[in-house]
Amino acid sequence: MQVVQAEIIAEQVAGKLQPVIVEKPVYVEGPAPQTEFVNTADVAVNGTLQVLNVDGQGKVEKIRLLSPVSGFGIILTRDGEELLHGNYADFQDTFAYQENSTYILELTDIHFLQNITLTLSTNEPVVFSKVFVKYDVRHPVQ
């Protein structure tokens, strides 16, 4: 009799329980991100020069610019919006510094969903001793 009562109670409890549905995010399978680089020396800029223009989703791991003068600026655009726009002096308290006679501007960990561009600007001719960008990108499927 106790077994029958236990079965009846279990059926009643089961009837009161509603299934719990947990929605999980759906991840679209696609190509794995590729690590790519811009790694050039002695880059001459007189006016503006776009050094990075990437479509896709990814992350810039590092941007490192080395110049013999501080008279340069950058325009960094992410997903169609201007993220940074300024001269070397504007960024001295954050990510621009000087080592000996070299002016260095360094950015890290910039995520983007659609695209990213980096443009260098100068008011007079500047030869950057190094322009380095390392990024991971998942290019859009054609």
C-alpha cells in the first residue's frame, strides 16, 4: 500500500512540475580567426596615410608606432564610429610616451564587430621608424 501511495504522490507532483526551458545563445559556426600583421619600417607620411583597413570581426592585439618626432596624430575608427582622433600630445597621459629620442604610441586590446581602420596624420613629413599592428580577424564570408 505504501508503494501505491508513493506512486500516486509522485504522479501528482510530476503533474504540477512544468518543464523548465533555458534558452542558450546560438553561435554561428564560421572560419577561425586569423592572426594578421602590419609590420613595416621607415614609413614616410606627409599628410595622411591609412595603414589599416580591415573588414570582419576581431581584435587588435597591439598597435605600436615609433617616430623620431612627436608631430603626428592618429584616427582610429571602429565599426563606423571614430574611437580615437588626436595628436601624440593628446595621448601622453594614456598610451604615448618617449624613450630616449623615440616617440612611441601604443594601443592594445581593441575589439571590433564589423571593421577597423587606422590612419596616421602629420603636418609635415615624418618617417616612422616602425609601424606595427597585430590583429585577429574573422573575415566576412563572401
